Amino acid sequence: MKKLFLIISIVIIGASCQEIPEVQKPESFIEQPVMEEILYESILINAAQGYNIAKLKLIGLQPDTYVYDKFNIDSATYAQNVAYYTTDIDAYREMNAKVLDRIKAQLAVDDSIETAERKLKDSLRTARAKELQKEKQSERTIEGNSGLPTRTVTDSFARRYRKQN
């Protein structure tokens, strides 16, 4: 039994020690800056596809072929260039790090825009609440209840209460 296991192990090890051919530079080689742009666009389109594919199709964007159409390449050219770039793992890591940094920078810009929009909406909502409070206070003044203290209520319970009445 031990001899059989030894023989099978030697055969498996011998079969796995084969010569792997080196990946040659593709005929239609894509330069590194363009390849970084392709990787960036493919990450963005994959993220958009995962978020809302129906919206992409509604505007007429085909996620499967978007990158190929934009950069005027075919899938074989893309696959050959990816295979070529992955042979130098350090350069490929550097390229992916640049793409990741670019995505993080874009995300920071988008987050700051979203935060500014949210602050604007909140300030408009607060201004509207103060305006409504002044209107109510003027109604109370007309009715003769000007001596009662008033306060601005902006919580969700007060909004629901106002809608019901």
C-alpha cells in the first residue's frame, strides 16, 4: 500500500512539473496608461452593473461591451494584454494600486458633493420649519395667545402630528 501511494505521488509530481511557456507581448499591445484606464472603466461599469443594471440599459449602455467599444478593442486583445501584464506581478500590482487610488479619490469627491447636497437640504428644511413656526406664531398673535411660549419642533413625531391635523 505504501509503495502504491509512493508511485502515485511520484507520477502526480512528475506530471505537474511541466514547462509553462512564457507569455509573449501581444501583437496589439495596450500601453500601461491606457490599460490603467481600461481597468478603471471596467471596475466602474461592473460596480454600476451591480448597483442598477436596469438604469444602464434604460440609457442604452451595454455593460458587457462598454469597455470594448470605448477603447476600440476586442475581448481577445483585452485577455491577451491582461495575461501579459500579470506576468510581471509587481508592475501589475502597481497598476492596480493606481487604479484603486483613483477610485478612492473619485469616491471622496462624490462623498463631499453628497454631503454638501445633504447640508443644503437640511438647511432648507430648517428654514422652512422656522418659516412655518413664524406663521403659526403670527396666527396665535392674531388669536390673542401671544403670551404663550413657542418652540421650533423639527423631529419626525411633530411632522407626523402636523400631517394628521
